[in-house]
Amino acid sequence: MKIINKKAFHDFEILETYETGLVLNGAEVKSVRSGRMSLEGAFVRIIGSEIYLVNAQIFPYAYARPENYDPKRSRKLLMHKREITSLKSKLSADRLTLLPLECYNSQSFLKLKIGLARGRKQYEKREKLKKKAVVRDIERALKSKP
């Protein structure tokens, strides 16, 4: 099971990545393991000395009680304190943001890969797509020649 935030790779330039743990309730774990999570529109925020995943949607587990369940609640992430303080200083220095990139299983734990990112301008996104198309055409041409 791997849930990827494809939009983040298109809209942002990822500078560094970090692996964090994810604090979830019981039914949320089963829901994420079955792939029922969306990272689109989600971001990571540092509040005090703790780090939170905000606006990520974990859909309700089908066999759990839906009482008082908020699918978009803020969820705490697990990182070392020194990593959080270094991230805080990097965020304050430049115009950077923290984004969730992917969620996956690591042994029996759920991990979230977050990235320190800088937003791309519209023309940069177009240039990236053009370069990708040119590379694809070159590979196709080389592959078709006997």
C-alpha cells in the first residue's frame, strides 16, 4: 500500500524529504492500510514544538462505528525534536512549505514522507512538461529504430 500526492510533485520543487510516523486511531489505521486516504490539498504545519498533518482526508472504515468521526482532522506526526527545530529555522528563512508526499507501510508501522518544498511558477510547470515530452519523444524514436 502506497498513497502518493502526485499534485505536490507537479506544483512544487522538492528540496529535502523526511520520514515521519503518523498518530492514528484504530479504525483509521485499517482504512489507510486499505488505501482509503487522500493527501491532495494537505499540508504540514509546525505548532509550538510539535508537527501536524492538516487537511488530509482518511475515509471512514466500513466496519467501524462512524460516531463523531472527522475525516479531515489534524493528525500529529512523530519526529525528533532536533529535526523539528531545524525545519522551523529553514521555513522561517526562505519561502518554503512542508508537504506530505506519500504514505506507506514500513514493517508494521505507517510512515508519512514529507518534503520541504518551494512553489513553482506557472511557466516553470509548463517548461517541465515540455522537457518531459521531448525526452519521451526521443526515447520513442530511439526505441522504434532497428
